[in-house]
Amino acid sequence: MKERTKTETKTKSLLSVLLVVTLLSLCLTPTALAAPEQPLLQISSVTFNPTTVSPGKEFKLVVTLTNHGDYDADNVTLDVLSQSGATDLGVFSMVGSGSHFYREEILSAESTTIEIPMVTSPNAEAKNYNLNLQLNCESSGGSVYNFTETVGIVINESESLSIIAPDRFVLTENDKGVTPIEFEI
């Protein structure tokens, strides 16, 4: 009987150790975070057409929206709100449209592209400007979700260069390229 008690004690000790090890492993194992149970819109890329934005020139701000959520995003809107730190668009203006853009749906794990026609002021300083955008969508259950994003637009120096020269400069047949020609830029 004494041997049976020793075996029972060892078994209980072993079970206790296994229980403690199991509990510790559960506590120390990182838990995976699931994607939110809603649409999750994010700007995945921003490009420009033409690629260089210059003062006084029209361009298209091309925004790609991706739905990283588990649920489809319905009635998606993108609103161009303002230049960061201002109450309006500052050196930017909309061209041929308002500042509100609509997509009926962006499926889960899918993307869509929105082209936003704009123009810069001819007096815009060459530097980086930030624009505030508002993304809105609904889930199939009718819940509304809002996401605020900021995109940067770099305005480069003006690309225009004017050369004032005569319409025509004629070299004679016997000139042999020795007539000096001067240019001022």
C-alpha cells in the first residue's frame, strides 16, 4: 500500500507540473489579431498624371483604395477636404468636378482607383503640400465607417523656359561654320 501511495503522489506531482506548463504555454503564446469585422479602407497608393506637378498646371491625383477588412465596403465616398493647416484647398483647385467621389462597392481584399482632376495655382511655391481626405463607407448591415487620410503632393519648380530668338537665322553657303552665333538664357 505504501508503494501505491508513492505512485499516486508521483502521478499527482507529474500532472500538476504538466498543468502548470500547459497554462504557462497558453499565457506566453502570442494571440493572432483578427482583421476587424468591418470594412477597413486604406489608401494603398498615390500617383500623379503627369508624374511631375508644376505651378499653374493641371494634373490628376490618382488614389488607389484597398479594403483590408473582412467585409465588403458599400457606398464608398472620398472627399477632398482641405490643405493641411488650412480651411480650403490652398494652392489647389478642382478641375471639371467637385471634391466628392463615389464608388458603389469595394469587396473585401479588393482595390479601386479614383482619379481626381486638379490644378495648382501659378503662384504656388515649390515644396511639399499635404491634402486631407475623408473616406466613408457602409457595411452590408448599414453601419457607417469613416477614415481620415492625408496625402502629400510635391510641387516642383516650373518647367517652363522661354527662349527669345529670331524666327530664322540663315548661314550663307560659303560660311563654313565660322560665323559666331550668341545665345542668352
